[in-house]
Amino acid sequence: MIYAAFILIAFVQLIAASGNNFHFATNAVHSGVDPEHHGYAVVPPINMATTYIQAYPGLKPGLDDPSSWGLGYFYSRQNNPTRGALERALASAEGAKYASAFSSGMAAITSVTQILKSGDHVLTSNDLYGGTTGVFRQIVSPNTGIDFTFMSMENLEAIEKAITPKTKLIWLESPTNPLLQSFDIRGIAKIAKKHNVLLAVDGTFMSPYLQRPLELGADIVVHSITKWIGGHSDVIMGCCMTNNDDIGKKFRALQNFVGAVPGPFDCYMAMRGLKTLNLRMDACQKNAMALAKLIEKHEVVERVNYPGLPSYPQYELAKSQMKGPGAMMAMHIKGGLPVAAKFLQSLKIFGLAVSLGAVESLACSPALMTHTAVPRADREAIGLTDSLIRISVGSEHVDDLVNDVQHALDEALAEFKKLQQQEKK
């Protein structure tokens, strides 16, 4: 009996260590778990302590606990056992050496800009999450002297030409939020390295299960844990991950000195979500494929961007850098806002709400809901119009989702035809 217990502990220790050869699903369940460091419990406990007893002045406890990242425990803003366990699990999922959890996705994004200095230049996509665009344009640029160039990331030659001696970072999403464009991460990474520029990729839409940008050459990966990793619309959190020792230390310092760190309970919830990430993503992207095929054929739809469809503009590229197409899509509907609104209001299962990546299906109008921080002219120049609908497909039964979307599309088509008749009068 005792021997069996030691074998179990050894197995968990092996999985918790980095560099193993286990599959993603196995690592997602076991990484960050060290029973001997938390009372031999199968699940790391929620450690709510703010401070930790020292046996001697300056001698931090927990230096031997892997979840302290070799720093021990001093004050929970700096380090916390529950947060550390989550960070180790995230690093394992992403194939990263370092992971730092922050109190939101936006806190994580802002932390990347805080490793830059005044006068630096950032190349970034003109198709970004509205919050990212907002913080770059309204907070970082005017208050820090960091300059941003927003451009298409499709043309590698154009990207290289846009790099200046002051360029220190290339920031992109792939696929993008909300237009679902995919960019050549490998190609952009080669250009970045050639010019000694960092490449940061927001991988939120795909999650570490379907795409791992560090393996494609990126220096930094950011996730909104709120989305697929958490997966249940009940945690606000973000993370930054890297294999670079210096950058990893900077993120750890930002956690400590800026203090935008998540609480232990949220870390526990996020770690719980990570354990089922592969199961949820497999179910959701299977549903998404069925819906994408339905939507693509409907009369009221102008086009749909979904990486799993052969009609997707970057179909071959997506297959080369993703394990699967994911469960996000961008639908362009005919008739503008009145028809888009009719579609959204006719949905019964899909919730009309911002956010994404959860077990429940959601749909929204990015122009009116998530991307209002982007100037209207800039939105429309890239195709982010009132006709655009962003869809996050959940894990409900596929037949129910198909029926729901079919009904909403038919209602939208009726509205579109009514508008056409009114225009003729």
C-alpha cells in the first residue's frame, strides 16, 4: 500500500515536471500538482494567505516548492501557492518555460507594453481586439511615448519594410478578433528575429490546445484566461508566457511591483477549467464546423470566415500552424445593422453578449459592442462594419444549435427582403 502511494506520487511528480512526453490532455490534468507540497491532496488547495511565517529574518519558506518558482513565499502579491500551481500548469500547456498570471487579459496585454520604454516603436495589426486597440491608442501611446503603427499583417515584405531602428515589438493576434484573419506566425517570427525585434502573439482565440505560438517562433504569448482556458464565463484573468529568461523575470517583477495579480480562488477556477480544455475545444469546434457549413450556404449571408472551411482565405496557412480550426467565426450578413440585429435578436440558445470561449454559445455585434474604441473609419476600412457578427460556439447539442441558427438566419432573410421591398417603394 505504501509502495503504491510512492509510485503514484512519483508519477504525479514526473508529469508536473516540464519536458515530459505526455499528451496535452494528460499534462492539462496533472501539471502543477505536487501532492507532497499541499498535504497530499489530489487538487492543490485554495491558499488565501496574504503573508507567510519566516523561520529566520529574510529566510522565505517554500523555496523547495516548485509552485514558488524558486522564489519562496513572502507576500501573496509576489507569490502564492495556488497561483504558482496554475502558472506551472499554463506553462506546461503552452510549452513555455515561464508563465505569469495577471488579474485580467488586459492587465496581461498592458504588462507586455511595460517591458518597453519611451521612444520605442511597436508594429501591430489593424485587426485587433477592441480593448487592445483602446489601451494602445488611448493609454500607452499618449502617456508613455511608445509609438504604434497599425497595419495589415498579411504581407511579410510590407512588415519588414515597416520596421524602423526604434521598432522593439511586433504584436499580433492570429486568428484575429473579430475578423478571424490568420497570419504567418513562422514568417513574421523570422523577420522579427532578423531585426532583433520581439514578437508577441495573443493566442486567445485558439488556446494552447490548438496553437502554440512559441513553437512557431514567437517570444511572448498572451491569453485571456477568461476565454477558452477558463471556459465557463466565471473567471476574469490573463497570462503572459515566454521561454526568454530575461522577459520571464520582467513579468514576475511586474506582478510584484504593479500588483495586477489574480486572487487564489480565481486561480483555482482557472486551473480547474484548464483540465478540461481539450475536451471542451474538441466539442465546440465540432459544433462550429457544422454551423459554419450551414451559415456559408444561407442566402442572407454574404460570407463567413471560419478556419475549418476550404473557403477560408488562409485555409492552408491555418492548417499548417493550428491543430484544429477552433470554435470562433465571423459572419458578414446582408442588409447592414437592421438585418444583423434581427439575426441576433432571433437567437434563442446563443446569448447576445460580449466575451467568448465558454461552454455556452454567444454572438455579438463587434462594431457596436466590443470594438467601439476603434475609430469608425478604421473599423470600416478593414471590413469591421455593422454587418459583422462574431460567433463563439459552445458545447450544447449540435442539433439544437443548428436549429437555432437556421431559425435566426431565416428571420434575418425575411427582414432583408422586407427592407428591399421598402426601398423599391
